[in-house]
Amino acid sequence: MSLSKQQMIGAVGGGVFVLGVLGLGWMLYSAWDARGTAEEDLASAGESFARYNAAAVYPSKASIESVKSNATSYAAWYESAVALAARGDKALQGETPPIFKQRLQNEVRRMLDLVGGVGGKIAAPTFLFGFEQFLGEGGVLPKEDEVPLLAVQLDTIAGLVDAFAEAGVYEVKSIVRVENKAEKADDDEAKSADKSAKKGGKADDGAPKTTKQTYQFEIAARPEALVATLNYLTSCPRFTVVRNLSFKESADAIVERLTAAEKAKADEGGKTNAGGGRRRGRGAAVQAAEDPAAVAAANRIVASPEGADPLTMAFTLDVYDFGRASAPAAGEKPAEGDEKPAEGGETPAAEEKAAEGDAPAAAEKAEPAADDKAAEETVEEKKEDKE
């Protein structure tokens, strides 16, 4: 039986279609199998990483010794660095407000006597070195809780002013004690934490606390004195940081000349409006402008540093305290010779010596009293016998 041409074409087309379907099915199956294999490999790798990451660490003996040695070296380096930075720390002094104010007055008088360029002194006679609140006509007595910090600030400012005088500073123009609001807030939080710890029965760890006091200075000095001042601030025992440093000339010849010209022009206009004095005013202004000494002073090119006006330098100084200064404890006995006088004007040691010296005299006074009493008893016994 022979197939027709149409039947043969249909059979060939059906075979090709079947082969295409089979090939497409094979491709889909291969892709699905490859995806399943990749997912299994990925899950296996993830599980292996998780087991490795969560596994306990077993360092070697050498690594443990290295970590301990590094920790010891770091601790030693840290202590030495902090000790070097804190070598100038100031301990808070337990002074009463009247005693502090008296010491403040004495220190201000002493600093006003330092050598400088304002009438031979380092500051104006009415300058109070940043303590205007407690001195002068409106001066008040500081509060008892403010005295320790004020005492540290007074010692710091006095030391800096002494350094200024030694460096040859011409004048100390301004000193401002800047209040650190952030640090004050931290102190308030620390006090509240201490109160809550005391209520809860927890003791303070006693760790040293780093504090910062900020001051603003404005001084007038010649360049070599400014250099000496900055060198002192970078090498002094206190840990200091200089910020916002700026300096300018105390007298600007250009500005002074322009100001003088404007003043002369205004004077000339005033005389012109008054009438009859225009020619004379203009002549005075021309004469002042053509004065050889004034022109030479304003147009000088080379000037002697010794005769030049001092520069005005303004800067902000941060003084850090690392809490490493040791203050005497409340119950600690002071060293010999350091005892403070008692209310009677004598030290406890002097009182003890006086008591020892008065003991024999007291005994001598006691002995006659005892003899008088015995004599009285004997007289009374004789009277009774007679009766």
C-alpha cells in the first residue's frame, strides 16, 4: 500500500513536531535539574559558613600571651601619658568664702604690681583679672560651693599673668572666665547620680574625671614677647590648648591718616558754614597735611621693632585637669608646721605644749587647796572634842 504525497508530508511534519517537543522537554528538565543542584550547593555552603562562624574560638597559647602583653604595654603607656599630661593638675582647696576673697584681693594686688608698660605696671590700676563679680564696688562674696573652682581658676590666672610678666608682655587688657555649660550640666548629672547611688546603697567608683576650664585673654606685647608667651603655653606644666588665636596692630597708620583727613574735611566744612573762615580752615588742613613730621610718620617704610607699637593678641585657652592631683583627706593630720591656727590664734601643737607647760603650775595650785581642806577638817575635829 503506497502512501500518497500528502500523507508523507503529514507524517514527516508530525515526526518533526514530536522531535521538537521532546527536545524542548529535555531542555526544561536540564534547566530544572541545574537549578536544583545550584540551590543545594548554595544551601550547603551557607550551612558550612554558619557552622564555621558560630564555632568556638580556640586561640593558641602564643596568641593569648601576645594579647596579654599588648594589654599590659598599653596600660603602662596610658598611665605614663596621663601622668605626663596631668603633672600640673590643681587640687580643689577647701577654703571658706571670706578666706578665699581675702586671698583673691591679695593676689590681685600682687599681680597689679608686676612690671609692664602701663605706667610701669602690667595692667591698669582698676583691672581685676576676670574677677569683677567678686571685687570692686559691686563685689559679692562667693558661694561656698563655688569656692573650690574659683580657687583653681585664681591659681591658673595668677600663674599665667606671672608668665606674661616674665615674657615681657606690655599690658594684659582683658581676661574672661568662660563658663562651660556642657560641663556644668555633666556636673549636675553627676551630682544627681551620686545622690541616687547613695540612696540605692551604691558607692562611687572614684575614677578620675577630666574637666576643662576655658579662658579668653587679650594682651598687648611686642613680637618677641608674643613668641615667648606661646612657647610658655605649649610647655607649661598645665595641659593647655590655644584656640582662636588672632593678633593685630595696636595703631594702624593708614586708618589714622584716613580718620585725620576725614576730621580735617569735616572741620573745614563746619568753618565754611560758619562763614568767613573758609580760607583759614583750608590753610590749616593743608598745613597739617604738608607737615613733614606727620607725613614721615604716616609713610614710614622701615621702623625699629623696639620703637614700634605693641601688637594686640587675643586667644582662647582651654586648661584641662585630669583629676590626678592629690588633695589632703578630711581626717588626715597635716604635716608639722602646716597646722592652721585655731580660733584663739594658736595651733593645736602649741596648745598641747602650753597645756604640758601649765600642768606643773596646776598641780602646785591644787596642792595648797588640799592642805587648806585638811586644816579645816582638823579644826572642826578639835571643836567637837572640846564640846
